[in-house]
Amino acid sequence: MRMRKKKNGEARLLACAELLAKAPAPTDRPLWLEIGAGKGGFAIEMAKRNPEVDYYAMEKVSDCVTLAVEALKRSIDECGAPKNLHFIVNTADNLSLLVADGTVDAIFLNFSDPWTKKGYAKRRLTHARYLSLYMSLLKDGGRLRFKTDNVELFDFTLTQLDELGLTPVKLTRDLHRSEWNGENVRTEYEISFSEKGFPINMVEVKKPEGFAIPVPHDLTEEGRLENLRKYKKYEE
């Protein structure tokens, strides 16, 4: 479902510019990245619980980010935290332009679009083409965690992980009744669907030491620059 256009969205986003980033800033702290942050509830809670990390939440829909940064600003005003969270308005396709290889400690994917139409599988954020990109960004031992209520998407994801030779270190088809529920941070979407009786699926993998697989050219830095220049969307 598409989000209704927010009134004065651009101005509201600009008013919270200090909470936005174009890309993660290099530091000595662990770097966590969320792809598809929605309204930001998960990101805000994760940043609160983990003040020792730099948390960046990426979302391509600017109106969602408007709601997220406004919620973050209220949180900061009310309790002085978290200050280790920034939002990025961008798409996963451009990750190679924003994040250096081997610099990310954890990646979170929550309730990604299942792209159910025939022929759209490659758009799924857990397709092997994207998984190879995430693995290139992760440090050795870095983790990737995915949650969804969509059983077909979850089964598809497990198949893609297996094809890449990645073995889950955590896997459950009913997260809220699993041993990992205590550490789980629920998204807005997750709360809604679990209340309706839908079990939540979760899988986590770690990048093996020395693990390396080719990233599709169109998702590499070179490929993205070629594409952005082609459509005149890249500013030197």
C-alpha cells in the first residue's frame, strides 16, 4: 500500500536535516544498517538499545522518512536519546555508492516488499543479487537478519541463501514464540500482523571469514555510476 503524500513533507524533512545523512560517516564504532526502515520505529528502538553503535536506517520513500525523523526528534527532545541514529533517503540499489565494502557489522531487513507479480523476483531485497551485495558490505563475521510475515518470501529467501552457500545461525517460523523473542524489537508492521495471528518468520546468517561472491555489475559502484549518469541523476 502506498503512503499518502504528506502535507509540507519536503519542508518538514528539511526541518529535521540534522537527523539525515547521505551516507554513513566513517568512525571506529560498529556500523549497523537497516534497509527499508518504514516509519522508523524499529530503528529508533534499536538505536536506543545499542548506544555503542552507529545506526543508519535507509528508506526510499521520503514521506516515510519524514514521519521517522519527526518521531526521532520527539524522542530526542523528550529523553535526550538516541543520538546515534541517522536516516538515509535512498534505495538499496545505490548501496555500493554509499557504503564501502567490508565496513558494516550488521544489516537488518524487515518486512520487505514480496514483489509477488510474475517476473518480479529479482526486485526482492532477499534475491541472491542483493544478498551478494550485502555480503560484500559486511565485515567477516558480520550478520544479516531478515524478518517477514510472508511465508512464500521467507521460503524464497532460504533458497537464495542456500544457493550462495550461506547457512543460517538463527531460523524460526514463529519468532514471538521462539528463544529469540526476548531480544526481538518489533516493527509497526510486525505488531499489526502478529495481533492478527500471523506468525513472524526470522532468519539470520553470518558472513564466513573470507567469503566472497561476485556482485552483479548493475549493483556495483561502477554499474550504478553508469546508470545514474545515463539518466542524468548523478551530480559530480
